Amino acid sequence: MKSQLIAAAAGFVLASGSALAADLPVKAPPPLPPPTPVSVWTGCYVNGGVGYGMWNQDLYAETYPAPVPLASSNTAGGRGWLGKVGAGCDYQFNSRFVIGAFGDYDFMSLSGTIQDPLSGLGGTETERSAWAVGGRVGYLVTPTLLTYVNGGYTGARFDQVNLSTLSSVPSVAVGADITAHTSNGWFIGGGDEVALEWVKGLFWRTEYRYSSYQGADLPIVVTATGAPIGLAEHVQKQVQTIATELVWRFNWPGPVATRY
């Protein structure tokens, strides 16, 4: 009899506990973290801007057409402003990484004085234009801020140099010039690109670039006839530029809510 009473009491307690548990509210799962905004950089663009540049070159006199150095090397340089236009396409292969290909063209007026150390003759040399094709790899610091490095192939056009006696005052033209030429080489650079939130698809880019060009043997010719005089200048150039540009991205979607 006593054992039956104990069993009945235990059953009543268990039944009461189950009923009370059924009446308790069920806890809601914790809220998910807010989605992280990312941007889709895959697409194409056009760009344009202005900048400043400096060229530097080593040169020495030599015989021509069989080049034999006649003097030690001399250094000269020039500087000035430039305008840039270009286009390219990017591909975002990760939530943080972007790769792309591009081409651009610079309108330039980078001028400086060069002088042959052997004869003392010299004149003004101006870089008028440059072009480049290459690729870049970038990292998204934020969904709308890209930092990148780039590199590729480049060419630059330099005007002819009308030679005169720079050591005399006033200088006297001698009727000869160093021919205009195009130099080809490679470049490496880097910069950043950030979205301007007030205009969808508009970005601001700042970029530094270093270009190194192959050495060239430039004949000295008679200005009136173009006939070579048997001498040349061996030159090797490097160019540094920094530019600020506006970039227009086609079909820019803006930040998209997702999770990494």
C-alpha cells in the first residue's frame, strides 16, 4: 500500500512538470549578423585625367652607323604636365580580389635641355606622347576602395632636338639635329580607386607609374637634308608620372548585401 502511494505521488509530480514545461515560452534563435556589403567590380570602364611627369636619360656621343663610344655618359632630364585617356575591364574573382587589363594614352609636354658632353652642342628635347597596355591586380580594402599594382608594355614619342652652341651667349644653331624617335619598354606602377558615392558609377583614381625604355642610337643629321653626319647619340630613358583621374564604370551595381 505504501509503495503504491509513493508511485502515485511520483507520477503526479512528473505530470505536473511536463504540463508546466509545455506552458513555458520557446526561446527564439539568436538573430543572424547583418549582411556584409560587397561590390561587384566585374565590368568595363573608361578613364581620363591629368598629371605630372619627369623623364631622365643617360646619353653619350658615338660614331654612326657603326657605334663606337666617343665620350663618357652624361645625364639630362625634363618635366611637365600630361593628360591621360584610357579604357579597361576588370574581373572580381573573390570577395576581395580584382584582376584586369587596360590600355591608355598620354598627351604630354615634358621638356628639358640635353647637351652632348663631347661637342658641347645641345637643345630642348620634349616627350610628346606615351601609350601603355598591361594588366593589374587589386585588393578591396573596403567594398568601394580598391588598391592595386599594375605593369605592362609601353612606348613614348620624343621630338627631334635642334642642336645649337649652348656654351655661347646667345646660342647659335648649327643646322643639325638629333632625329625624333619612339622608345619602347616596360612599366610598373600602382595606385588606388575609390567610388564617389554622389554619382553612381563614378570613381576617383590616383596612380604612380615608372617606365624604363630600351637604349637607342639616334643619328645626328643635317636639318635641311636629313643626311647623317657620321655621329649619333646613344640614349636610354626612364620616365616617372603621377596622375589623378576620373573613372566611369558601366553598369556599376554599387554595394550588394551578402556575406563573405
